Amino acid sequence: MRAVVYEDVRTVGVREVPDARLEVDTDAVVRITASALCGSDLHMYDGRTGANPGLVLGHEPLGVIEQVGGAVQTVRPGMRVVIPTHLFCGTCAMCARGLSAACLRARVDGTGAAYGYAGMGPYRGALADLLRVPWADANCLPLPGPAR
């Protein structure tokens, strides 16, 4: 699949990377239809975050569910969804308290996890054809209307 990849300070490229795929039964794979660029992407682009070459950039995506794992209950293929910037499990102590940005499970080496952001976990970004969404029931928010 194609993705926008950080290459070096002020250098990005569109590259072929392995397709996003289900890794556990709570995942979904989403075909991305839109993904925002925001100021945090510029921090990486300008070299202020220590991004490593090969990082797939992008967060704040919208898309259509392509595939879901066997444990996913709230979304199904063909549904349009919006996906938050940060990842969270929805069930740990912090998520249960409404503090999903400090999820204890999304990043084992610290708190706070995000798609395609340096130092925020191993999650590829959404400036790509497909995105793996962990904990799809928590991270895929259904949108009204049919998929296009």
C-alpha cells in the first residue's frame, strides 16, 4: 500500500509499505478516505521530535471499515468511521476514569499513544491507504450515512 513516510528533516515521500492487517481479534483495518495534517506533523517535518526515517505519518483519519477481528462488536465492514488521534483500550483503569489519553495498555513504555507520531508508540500513521486500528470498539466512532 502507499503511505506518506518521514525520510529526514523537511523530507517526506510517498512509499510502498506493507499493508495494514489485523494483528489481534480486537483490531479493525480501515480504508482511509481522509486524514488531517496538523501542527504536530510539522514538528516532525521540521526535525523537532526525533522522528525516525520510515515513520508513516498522519492522524485524525476518516475511513471505511474493511475488516474486523472476531472480538469486535460495535463496527463492521462497510461502516464509515472517524478515528481519534490518540489510541486507547477503553477498559484499563485510566480509560474507565475517562482519561483515555493516559491509557495504560496502548503504550507499554509510557502513557499516551498516537498514530504516526514520534515517541508515541509503534502505531503507523493514517496518511496511508489502510490503517490498523487497535481496540476498534473504542477507537472507531461510526459516522452516519453510507460508505462511498
